[in-house]
Amino acid sequence: MSQRVLLNATEINIILHRLACQLIENHNDFSNTVLIGIQPRGKFLANRLAKLLREDYNIADLQLGHLDITFYRDDFRRSDKPLEANKTEINFIVEDKNVVFIDDVLYTGRSIRAALTAIQSFGRPSEIELLTLIDRRFSRHLPIQPNYRGRQVDAINNEKVKVNWIENADEDTVYLINN
């Protein structure tokens, strides 16, 4: 197994600032917009973006939530190992709000499809957008595309994109792993 670095900490930081600026351009003060990190790995990216927006761009009224999609996935019954659900933390209503789903890697699109179903439990958003750090553009099973992308990666199916965050892996790095 070999791996190479796709993005280092400096490049990730630059991308995060660019994504934050794109969100501000489209959502201004976020008064009608909520950010929702898709559990488990989208949570780290969502938290980091929210921190940037609050501290570096002075967005005071920012609503951030985390959505667990474990039992909404179409493949959750196909695993031999027991499922470990994550915690959904959405303390607001999404009814008539602009929702920005945040996930680290967009691969087949199945996680996003599950998130689209799961969010309906919290109301009917007026609009849903997707922000991903990595877009594996040639791997889609469903017609889902990001509105905001950090970097597009052309990885073949036996390659894996792994995103590490300081919060969970002691480094900010994105690897392309060849099995």
C-alpha cells in the first residue's frame, strides 16, 4: 500500500479560507442559512469552517449542526460488523432555511442522498447546497454535485482519499492511498 500527500496543512488552510469566502459571497450574514456537518467526518470540516467564519470573518449569528445518516444509508444492512451511530446535534429548525451540507469527501453521492432524507425530520429547507473538501468526480453513482469544492481529485476505484484533521489524527493532511 502506498500513499501520497494530496494536500498539506498550508494548502488545506488556504482552501478553507476560500470556501469560507465563497459561503459569505452567497449567504452574506447567514441570517437565513445553517451549516450542517454530515457525521462522522464532515463534522470536523464543518466545525473548522464555522470557527473561521466566526473568528476571522466576524459572522456572529451562525447556526451549526451535525447530522447522523447511519440508518438512512441504502447500504447500512449490508455490513457484517455492528453499526455505530453518531450523534445528531441540530438545535434549530431548518424549515425555510438555506442548508449547506458539509462533508469531507464526495465519492459515490450515497451519503448525500441519505442526508437529504434525514434532514426532512427537521423541517423542509428552502434550499440545500453541498460543500466538500474533496470531490472525487469520476466515482459518482448518483447525480449529485457540490456547490462548493476545495479540490477535485481524479482517483480510480482502488484508490482511497483519506482526510486527516488535527482534531482526530494530529495533522491536517489529505492522502491518496493506493491499495
